[in-house]
Amino acid sequence: MAAVILLAFLRVPLGIALMTVSLAGLTYITSSTTALTLFPMTVSEAVLSYDLAVVPMFILMGNIISRTGIAQDLFRSANAYLGSVRGGLSLATMVTCAGFGAVCGSSYATAATMAKVAYPSMRRYGYSDGLAAATIAAGGTLGILIPPSIILVIYGIITQTNIGDLFVAGVLPGLLGLALYMLAVVWVAWRSPDQAPKGESSSWRDRIASLRGIWPFLFLFGLIIGGLYADLFTATEAAGIGAGMAVLVGFLHGRLTLKMLRTVILETAYTSISLYVVLFGAMMLSKLLTMSGLSVGILGLVEGMGLTGYWLILAIILICLVLGCVLDSMAIILIFVPLFAPVVSAQGFDLVWFGIIVVVVTEIALITPPVGMNVFVLKAVLPHVPVLRIFRGLVPFIAVDLVRLGLLVAFPAISLWLVTHV
Amino acid sequence: ETVLTVSSWVPQTHFIYTDILLPYADSVAKATEGRVTLNIMPAPLGSPPQHFELARTGVADITWGNFTYEPERFAALWFAEFPFVGTDAEASSVALWRTFEAHLADNPAFDGVEMLGVGLFGGGQIHHGSKPVITPEDMANQKVRIGGPIQARIMESLGAVPVAAPATKAYELLEGGVIDASLHSVESVMNFRLEESLKQHTIVPDGLYDSSFFIVMNEAKWQSLDEADRTAIAAVSGEALSRLWGQQFNAQHEKAMALFTEGGHAFNEPSADLMAAITAVSDKMIADWTVAATAAGVADPAAMRADYLAAYAELSAK
Amino acid sequence: MQFAHMIRRTVETVLVCLMSAMVALTFADVIGRRLFGTPIFGAHDLTEHLMGLLVFTGLPLVTLAAMHLKVDLFDKCLLHPRFAWWLKMTTLVTAMVFAVMAWTLLGKAMNAATFSEVSQGLNIPRAPLYGWMAACAALTALAALYTAFAPPISNAHDQEELL
Ligand code: NA
Ligand code: NA
């Protein structure tokens, strides 16, 4: 683990660092033959996974939405209402992230899109690049809690929990997250006004006019949310439909040309490929953890301490938060959920509620150093912003995330109320 | 003292883990007086179709999986998944083990592994989300989730539209309206939590299809054990393990039937026409398979299949 | 150079086609199922194969452009000329990892041919796909080596087109 961090810090590409360390570790605990057999198996397992193939399609949809100005219009509209407040652009970004999260199942796509939509405006109005990038990285995590969500689908499959229930359970915690993030922005704007200057205020006429521009968004939003809830297609297929529809809407709107489409698709392909390389590494690392018995050791530790009830939950959260610093959210779900879910369920906790808790923990993992995937996605889109400055900007957002986690643990009703009343 | 690593791809709440793998691990430890123990890893080391290869290459020592996840590789075993191989999983699993021993143990497809046990799941059936399926007309143009090439062929010949997807996806596909029906054993409707979505069960006598499983160990690892330990493990494996497999699937089947009966599910009997249609495709598949199995190195496929059916008839009569 | 540029454009076009095919396939599958009751059999299979082709076909270009995700916490000190040798080392490590990947994938391709490994729904043979992945991984290793001795070939001209 330390070796991964060291190599990564020394500018070895992240995926390469993960693969190098995993191969070396596997050779050490088993044999080079085993390591070299597992390597191509894991690589082909990753590229030949339908569940993962969905991710590039979600990214493509996001890229098209941002390129054709659909997200821009949404952002402009949010900005017309919130822009005049101190930190208003940041607030508008958060609202747009939540809205975008409702048509998108991946936090990466949400972050990547918003980086293109909102970052230039925030810089233009003199926002510090740390706050601007941190707002987007944090806002992007809303994409995996507000349904649809790839992570919740996978959690549901692993724990045999109803995916529809999980989606419904994610709504209120997602909105709570949005509210707390907005509070964090207000706090930052109040503490250091130079980081978040006021934007221009809009008249009510402009505000209402801005609503007219968001029909493509409302159409896609209605199509995806409606299609999902009316059982027209599955959460995974929503990606392909969304991407295809975004192309059609782009052409209808007259904002997409064939040449642009080619560039957008190519850009999506490049982004996806570099994410897959990291994924190869993350999956190899999870194999190393499984074979080394580390995960069983951790479970034994928890059981050995005789933890019960909320102490157990607290211990699990702490373990996942610490590991979340270096592991990606998919890895946490894949490695630790199968481990902890039976124990948690045996203690009488609701697995739908536990799923929401786990996803919030992985959301935090997406933005904590040194390995915060959302930050790296942003970095891929905005190569000139230093990673350290983004992480520094994220501190207030991580703080309110911890508050949210506490609230969700203390009040299960926030997650479960809608499930029992819908 | 030897620890054998086991890679398993079902959640630790699944009965294959709790009622088959864990008891088997216990019996191995007991038989060898603690000299050989099994360490079932918390997460699988590969995707389900990779599990035979994981054991053959020695990445894990012991794995289990489904033969037809690699359909071309294990063509010799297709006969065990054709219609009418039996709904008593204990009898069919033991019969398959005896058939494997007699006809397939030396087949090159199984080089590099020691077969610890085989199993069937006691008959796959048609489970529909909204309507009873009784006649061939009821099957026409229905979108049905299938889990392998044999099921696909049966569905196509019945005029249904097969949708290939793993059983874990069935829930999502049903909810999303992608499929109208799904092929499962009765037990797996319960274990994949599909009992709310699939309430119309068409029960084909002796089963519409089946699913053949292996539990294998890396050959080199097996040879590296002491002879005394090998003998002790062999005593609790092979037919004993295959029997345990079948017994647990039967137990789950009973549990599911009780649950569905209580839940007011409908159990439908296929009409004579539908049975004739299933028999017709079955006969065609057997004819094609005889050629494929000969190519896969089986000396006398017809005799192998006959031996299996005779063993099943004898075992299930008890 | 003209020739290299042409190859790049061709590969890029292939990538665009693969990605478009994936979207079109899902789209057609859902529409076909909803409106005409006929889903495309094996759409999942095809998507998986397209993804495998896409990721590996584009890998050499991504590597040539040095687009792999990196942590730049200590850029200030690591980009100093004093550490140029280390940056060269990182590209050599990258080249080595991809070389190992190519070699082991080649083994997997031969294995898949021996055991006739096929996809789940459509029985598409997997050996050629693994072989292609191995070849691309090998090219990627070469691309990484190239960036050790020459500046990365970026796709800046595309980005300009965008602005
Ligand atoms: Na979402
Ligand atoms: Na992290």
C-alpha cells in the first residue's frame, strides 16, 4: 500500500504503479507464475465486463451534454437564480451537479462534464482555482448517490438487495448532501471572500427566460428518470440510450456537427482508456488484498474486538474511510461489502440503509488524498490545476460529508423513509 | 499442515457457500485430522467463467463453477443439460459423478485438475412474470432470459426470443421490462429474490434443462499432498461431495416450493403439444451432440448418455 | 511524419467507429425490444468485445500522448532537470508493465485457442481478441519507450479544433 502511494507520488502513472506493486506483491506471497497468470485474466475480466462498459457510455453522454451546451444552459439557469450571492457560481455548480447526477450514473462523468461547463465561468469571475475545482470534484460525488447509480447497482447485486429500493433510498441523502455542500460553499465564501467573488445578478425576466433554454436537459432528464421508473429500460441501458438521445438532441438543437461529434467521441475514448488502465491496477490490487488475507485479517480484528451494534458500524466506517484514501470506490465495494454485509445483516441492520452508508463513504473516498479518483478525473480534464490545490480546496466539503455520514448513521429514517412510503 | 485456497463467486450468504463449501471444508479438515484445511477467500479471484482456469493454472487450489460457462471446452458434458435429465438433484448429481468416472475421467479436457465432485441442480423450468405458459402458443415471441447455449437453442425452437444474461441480472431485466420470463431452477427463483416478479411456474416433468457444475482442484497441488491425505480427502469427495451438492439443492427446492405455495404462486403443467415440441428439439440436440462429443474425445457418447439415464433411474427410484 | 499522421488519423477513426457502434447497439437493442419485440441476441457479448477492442486499440495512442493519470503532488521538485532521469525511469517502468501485459496476453490467446474459449451468448471465439490485445499492448510498450526519448505526441490539434 505504501509502495503504491510512493510510486504514485513519484509521478509513475497511477495505473502502472498499482499494477507494478500488485504484480510484485503477488509474486512475493504466491509465485511469479501465479502473478503472471492472474494478470491477463484480470485485464480481460475488466475489458470484457458489460457493467464496466456502461461507464464510457455515461461519460460520452456527459461529454455530449457539455459540448452541446445542454449542461451549460442548466448551469446558466441555476446561475441566474444564485449568481448574485457571494459564492453563487459555486452554488449554481452544486445544483447543476445534482441535476446532472439525476441523468447520469457515474461520479466520474458528472465531475468531467461539470469541469468543462462550470470551471471556465468560475475562473472568469475570479474564483480561486482550488475552490472551483473542489466544488466540481465534490459535486461530482452526488452523481453516485442520486439515482441512477452504477455503484448502487453493484452493491445490490453483491448483497442481493432490491436495486429499486436502493435507488429510492439514495434520493434524500443525495439532497441532504447537496444542501450541506451548499452550506460549505457559503462558509468558504464568508471566510475568504477573495476566493469566491460575487457574480452578476439577473433580473427576474432573465431568470424566467433562462428556463426556456433548459428544455433539452428536461427532455433527457424526463426520458432517463421516466424510462427507469416506467421500466422502459434498465439502469445500465440508460447509459446507451442517454448517449444516443444526447446526440439526437444535439443535432436537433443545431449545436452538434459531425466533426464535433467525432472529436467528442474520440475524447471520450481517450478518457475511458486512461480510466481502464487505472481500473486494471485497482482490480489487481484487490486480488492481492484477497490473496494476502488482509481483508480477512481486518474482519477478524473487528470480530475479535467483540464489537456489536453501532460500534461495529463505526469500526467499518473508519476502516473504509482509511482504505478509501488509497482505494477507489469500486474496489471498496468489491472487496469489503461481501466481507461486512453478512456481519452487519446478522446484527439486525437494514442492508438498504447500510448500502447508502457505504456509498457515502465511497463518495468521500473519491475526494480524499492521495488517491481520489474524482480529483484525477478533473485533473485529466483540467491538466493545469495542481492536484494539491484541489485537495486543499476539498477540506470543507470532506468535513460536511462527515457530518452527513453522522446524520445518516444516527437517523436511518433519512434513507429509509421514502422506501417505506413510496 | 497444508492450507488450500478456495475461490468462490457467490456471496457468502448463498447456500452453496454456507451449506456445501463450508461443510465440505469441515469434512476435509476432519478427515485429514487437521493436516489439510480449506481457506475460502472472501472475494472471487476472477469472473465465474474463469474459475476452471483459475484451478487448472493453480492461481487458486480449489474452485467451483458451471461447465457450460465454457461451452466449447466441455462439449462432452452437454448431455447433462439437455431436457429430461431428472428433477431429483441428489440422484442426478450422483449419476453424473458415476458417469464422469466411467467415461470422462481420462478425457484431455480435464487435464491439469483433479475432479472433486460434480453436480446438477435438479431441473430448470420456465418462470413467467405475468401469464401461465402451458401451450407452444404461450411461448411464442416471449422474451426469455437464458444462461447458456443449450437454453438458447431450446427457447429458439419453441419460438421464444432468448436474451442472454447471467442469473444475477434477472431481477434488473425483469424490473426493466427487458424480459417477460426467465429460465431458472425453482430454487434459484427464491435465491435470486425473484419470487415477487415471477409467480407463474411451468414445471416440465424431469426438467426442461439442467446446469452442470464442477468442483475441481489443481492437479499438481493434489499430487503434492501426502498419499494418506489424498485417500482421506477422496473419501469425503467424489460421490460423497456430489451427493452433498444434490442434497442441498433438493433441500433448497423444497424450501422454495413451500414458500411459493404459501405465496399463492401458480404451478402450470405443460400441454402435450408443448412437451412434444421440447422432445423434438431435445432429439435434435442429442443427435448433434453425439457428433460433437465424438470430436471431443468421447468414445461412445450414446452409451455414456444411456449409462447416465440408467444410473439416474436407479438412484431416483430409491 | 506524414505517414505517421495518417496512421494516427486511421486509428482514431477506428476508435470513433467502435464507440459509436457500442452506443448504436444499445440504442437499437432497446428500441427493437420496446417497439418491435425483438431484442438483438448477444448485444451484451458484442458490447464486451467492442469494449475490449476499443480500450486496447487506443492504448498506444494514449500512451504516446502521455495521457495516463498521474499524481503531480511533487511536480515542482520532480520536474526540475535534476530529476529528468527519474521521469525517464517512469516511462521505462510503464514500458515494462505493458511488455509483461503483452507477453501474458499472448499466452492467454494461445490458451484460449487450445480450449476454444468463446463468448457466452454468441460463441464468438476469444483467441483472436486476446491476440489483438497482446499486439496492442506490445505497441503500447514501444510507445512508452518512445516517450522516454522524445516529447509525447499530443493530440493538441484536436483540442484546437474544439475551441
Ligand atoms: Na446518478
Ligand atoms: Na481517496
